Amino acid sequence: MSDPKKHWQAAYEAKAATEVSWYEPVPQRSLELIRASGLPQSASLIDVGGGASTLVDHLLSTGFDNVTVLDVAPAALEESRVRLGAAGDQVQWIAADVTTWQPHGRYDLWHDRAVFHFLVETTVRDRYLDTLRSALVPDGYVVMATFGPEGPTRCSGLDVQRYSADELSAVLGPAFRLIASDIDEHVTPGGAVQQFLYGLWRNEA
């Protein structure tokens, strides 16, 4: 992807947030795995690529008060700011490409639904992983969702990489212990079915 910001900004300008293929009214699987981490509501959470996702809404409503949302597309972040209104004032919003972003703090939990599978080039994937490792506290958690083994091979006009739980664990590396994983069938707003792999890992480096 030559210019991720341009690509994803255009995607959110072309369609409403509720019309893009990855939209979920309730991010149930993500919420279940975040709860399974056992982290307190004071924990610091970052949602990578979470621009217009409703995950932040549900985290705030259940008492999490230290939430950061990062997205390469400012238009996606603006969707969430408008939707949340005053409640969004307690969220840290970061417009940045995660593969070049330099974290200024560390997080207890890193959440990524549908970003990592777009990183098909090894060098770009390695930059993402370097950022993740530098941003996560020791004993921190990763909740990640990618297209599963039978998921799409392309999305939003781009090639993607599909993963099984074992394959994704191997990419994350031996420091990350897989705690739980599951396959989910996501139904897009247009009615297509996409297989996702969800996993929860703990950083034991």
C-alpha cells in the first residue's frame, strides 16, 4: 500500500462508518477477550485502527477510563468524536500510521481488529511488531483479530494475509503466550460472510 493514509481516508469519505465492510454495531468478540484479560477498568487500552469502531463506546460505557484510539484516517477518528460527543473528551485520539508511529507511553492492552492482516510486506509487518512491543507493558495483553484461514484474500481493494491461531502466534513470537482463540463469522453490512480469527495473547517477555 503506497499511501495508507490516502487509501483509508478515501474509504471513510466514500461510505458512512456503518456501511464499510468491517463495521460491527457491537464488537462482541473483542469485548469478550478484553474482559478475559482480567484487567481492571483503570487499565490503559489502545485500539489500533479503531477510528470509527464502536469499541470505544462500549469500553467507556463499561467503566474503562484510560482509552486511546489510533487510526491512520482522520476522517474515521472524526466519526467517533462526533458520535461520542462530550464522552469522547476523555479519549486520547491519535491520527497516525501504526507502522511509523512512536509511542510516548505504554499500554496494558493492545487491541487490533482488521489492521494486521493488511500488512502483507515483511518489512512493514516487522515495523508494526516493533511498535507493539515497545508500546506494551511487561505482562500486557494483545487482542487481535485478522482474517482466518478461510477468510477473504482481498479486502477494500487490497491483498490481505490470512492467519490461523498458530500462524499468528508464530508471527508475534515466543514472548507472547496464546491464552484463547476463536473463529467468528462476520456478516458485513452488505450481507457477505467473512471468517475472522480472534485471539488473546499475554506478553511474557
